[in-house]
Amino acid sequence: MLFDTHAHYDDERFDSDRDELLRSMPAQNVGLILNPAVDLASSRKAIGYAQKYSHMYAAVGIHPEDINENWENDLSVIFELAQNEPKVRAVGEIGLDYYWEKEERARARQQVVFRRQMELAERLSLPVIVHDRDAHGDCMEITRAFPGVRGVYHCYAGSVEMARELLRLGYYLSFTGVITFKNARKAIEVIRETPIDRLMIETDAPYMAPEPYRGRRNSSLYVHRMAETIAEVKEMDVHEVERITTENGKRLFAID
């Protein structure tokens, strides 16, 4: 069974068929799904899906692009949600995103919120799901500052050298449909260099559908394409890749 370790089913693009789709997943060989949040509202929704479906789990947190003026109050509520809901298995998705944000003051606020959520994860003894877009140096600086925290860099886009350091720090690397694209040379090199027991797969649904589904709404039904691509790169049996990446996700997120 496959484990889609990162899918946003709270997105409005699933409003028309969410329940039907999520109910169907175990029959489609998708045995586990983790739904990360981007803000307080989606944290509550992710918990709701996890409570409703036995194969779903939740992560709670504030995404760097979703920081509002009430973020401190929201983070207090998120902390309480994580403390009181057993199916919350991570703090995420958190991190830094400099792709759109060019203003230094706003970037500095992202760093403050990232640090606060790393502290929250440390207090809760939960792993983190890190979003890092065009912010590799600052993300690594903050990650290094919390040696007691473990987690995953999702949709990994860094270098082989950065990957090696993250592996030394105890992190996992997760990959989306991007690795099926023809121009994914850097990601393929990272996969080649990363031990199979530190790799995870994800869709980041509804975004970034893999080939040959590129341009469609993404869902966990396509997570098999990442396993197939990793199997090709590592010259492994695809069923073994499915098994190991599922076990990796279960180990990180403490799922029996």
C-alpha cells in the first residue's frame, strides 16, 4: 500500500467529490494519507478528515504564505489542537517561501514564525514538514538551530550537498510529481544519492500532477508515479520502493 505523505484535501478543488475520493483510496492501493495544513482553518479541516477516515492523518501549522496579523493567537490554538488530537502527527507545513516575497521585513517575519513553530514541534515532540522555496540558506540556518527536531523537507528542491546535511541531521526528503518531468535533473541526482530508507513520496495534491497527468487536478491516485520514478532511478523493484517509502512515512509520523 502507498503512503501519500502530503496532500491538501482541504483545497476547494476537492469540494465536489472529496468524500467519494477519500473513501475510495484504500481500494486504489493508497493505504495512508497525511493532510498538512497551511493556517488555522485548514488545521481544523485536516483534523476533521483524520477523524472521519481511518487511513488519514493530519499535520497542523502556518505556511509562510499564509501568515496573517493574528498569527500568534492562531498558533496558540494550533498548539492546543495538536496537544488534544491523537491523529495530529506533525507540525506543518511550515518554513520559508521567498519566491513571491522580496521584501526583507516580510521575509524576517517568515523566519520568526518558522522558528516559533519549530519550538512548538519541539515542545510537542512532533516532527515537522518543511516548505523551502528559494530560501535554502535561511531554512538550513533555522533547521540547524533545532537539533532535537526531526522531519521532512517536502517537495525537495535543494542541492545534493544540502540533502547530505539534512540526512546527517536526521531529516527525510520527499518528492512530488516534479520528478517525472523531463527537466528534473537535479531532483533525480538527489534521489540517486539519498538512501532509500530516507525517501518519501507525496502528491502535494491538488498541485503538480505527475506525467502523464500533468495539467490535471492532482490527487493521491497518482502517487504511484513517484514510486515508479524512484524505482527507475534506483534500479529497484517498484513494489519494494512502495513498501519502503510507506514504512519510512510510518516511522517518521509514528503510525502503527
